[in-house]
Amino acid sequence: MAEKTLEDIPGVGPAIAEKLREAGYTEIMAIAVAAPSDLAETCEIGEKKAQDIIEGAKLCADIGGFETGDAIMQRRAAVTKLTTGSDSFNQLIGGGIESQSITELFGEFGSCKTQVCFQLAVNATLPEDRGGLDSDVIIIDTENTFRPERIIQMCNYLGVDPEATLKRIHIARAFNSQHQVLLVDKAMDLAKEIKVRLLIVDSLTSHFRAEFLGRGSLAERQQILNRHMHDLLNFATLNNAAIVVTNQVAAKPDAFFGDPTRPIGGHVVGHTATFRIYLRKGKAGKRIARLIDSPNMPEGEAVFSVTEDGIKD
Ligand code: GTP
Ligand code: MG
């Protein structure tokens, strides 16, 4: 099947397509989720025209974008714990990342939130007797940071087939917060066909933070974020899946939080996530995980390391 181009959008000829591309709208999805006023301004077209183009793009756009993988035999579902790859990290959270709940990894840039996600994605594909879920994985990637090379390195260390593992990891790139929310519906559809017991959203909050600026938009942002969290929780319940979301801490005080070490998303994220884990850099390449606000585990810390082979003690 041929890839659709911008010219396939009704009302878009070569001239407008060129304007769109020049303005950075190189993909149909990016146009489908654009704001009419932005499109009108950056492409120097009327707002009505922009609206028509966006409507056309929505019809053309394929909201999906998950890579296809082999269907996985259904296995009996049970509440399980997914290994992080580090015994001390596992102990901190009561044995591993729990299914049927949301685990939030928060920390500043470079604190290895994404690395932990990669390791969990690989581990989830392992058999249960190796601490895995014998399951496919869905990653909603908002920052374009998925790196197959890292997955391959981790697979090689674990002695599992990298190619087969990659086939079980389904990545969708979320263009903005709205798209991110819609992708959870798509994930739900995919989980009807194949066993998906780990869903990762990396990062949960980056689009929200970028799009909803200033105090005036706080209520709307929190409302959408709240719905998103509940969609995720629903996915967790229906599929006996573990949900892992990442969240940056504000590097400098922003409009919402004066405290620079507070995670983005405030109470909405905090109250819906069952486990909140704060990651930070330690000495000599070590990383420290701190459990915050767990309903059934004491607060505490674990030290782990991130190496080429992945997450280890
Ligand atoms: P943001 O998404 O920017 O908020 O950061 P993050 O918390 O997701 O950080 P990420 O997981 O991207 O961590 C990046 C860090 O992981 C790097 O600074 C390295 O220290 C470490 N890292 C990544 N790849 C490797 C690797 O192959 N070997 C080793 N030893 N470390 C690695
Ligand atoms: Mg990251």
C-alpha cells in the first residue's frame, strides 16, 4: 500500500502542500491534530481554509502507527510483578512493577527514566519464570526517544533474540497531547488482538507542559490529563497490564509549581498513579530510585546502575 502524501488531503494541491511542508507540517497526522489558527498563520492561508484542510487530514490520517507484530498466544491472566532487572529496585517496590496499576517514574533530564522503560519493555517480553510477562509491549513515545539499538544491546545481554523482541514492542509516536490521548484507544484495540501486559507512556507530561502554558490553561490541562490517566487505568484493569509513565520534574520554577523538584501534573498524576518513583543521579554512574507515596510499601531507596547491558544492581 502506497504511503499517503499531503496531496491526498482533499483541498490540498501542490502549492498548499509546499507551504505546509515549509511550515514543518510534513505528515498528515501533524496537520490532523493542528490548531486551525496555527495552521492559518504559519502557512499564510485563511482560517476557514485551514479548518477544511484539518478536517480533510483527519479523514486521511491513520491514527494508528503501531508496528505490527506476531499475535501472541493468550495465557492465563494473573496479577504479576515485572522485574526491573535490579534486585534492589525490585525489593523497593515489593517485587517488581505491578500489573493493574500505574507506576510513575519521575526525575530530571538524564535520570534514566527512558532507560528504565527500555529495560521494562525488554523484560516484559521474557517468560514469567524470568520475571517477565511473556507479553507484547506498547510504547507511546512523545519525545521520539525510542532507540532499537538499546533494545538490541539489552537483548544480547539477556540472551534473547533481539529481532523477535523488537517485533513484540509496538511504538506509536504521539504528535501532541490530543494524539497521545487518542493512542490509548488504539492501544486498547491492539490489546484485543494480542496480549499486551505493559503499556509505557514516555513522557506522560511533556506535550501537556508545552501546550498548556500559563495559569489560565491549568484547569483544562488537568482535566484532560485526568481523563488520560483514567483511560490508562482502564487499560491496566482490562488487560491485567502494568502501566508505566514518565514525568519530568520542572528544571526551574514554572507557572504551576514554585518548587523545582515537583513532578509535572501535580495532584492529578499523583493521585492516579499507584506507585511514584523518584529517580536521580548518584555517584559513579549509579542511579537512585526513591519510592514515594506507596499504599502498601514503606518509603525507601534503592541503588541501581545503568550500563550498556541495561539496568543492573
Ligand atoms: P529525559 O527524557 O531527558 O527527561 O531523561 P531520562 O530520564 O529519560 O534519561 P535517559 O533514560 O535518556 O538517560 C540517559 C542516560 O542514560 C545517559 O546520560 C547515560 O548516563 C545513560 N545511558 C544511556 N545509554 C547508555 C549506555 O549504552 N550505556 C551506559 N552506561 N549508559 C547509558
Ligand atoms: Mg527520557
